[in-house]
Amino acid sequence: MVEVFKTNVKRQAQAKSLIALLRQYFPHSQINFDLDDCDKILRIQGDGFCPLKIAQLVNDKGFECCPLE
């Protein structure tokens, strides 16, 4: 399963911090950001994760995060 999210993360340090957080909850998933994309894409690939939980975790850190349609 692959989920793609639009975010407002701008800096690599912010992305790394969020990836570390998400890996605590979803350790068997591949997680990365594409900050060069205009939508500042967060991509998560794996099994057994809830897209709403991912958006909530990122939102709780003060960033916008919503599934990309």
C-alpha cells in the first residue's frame, strides 16, 4: 500500500524529524519526503498503517498534511 500526502514542510531538518517520528509508529514502512515537489510530498509505503493517523501525527507537530488526490 502506498499513500501520498500534501504537506507544508519546507526544510530537510523538519522532514527528517517527522520521518523519525513516523518510523516510531510505522517501523516497517518506507517513508520519504519530496521537498522539491510543489506539494512537498510525503510518501509512505508499507502495510498496516492508517492514513488518518499519519496526517494526525504530522498535524500535531504543527504542519499541514492531507492525502493527495
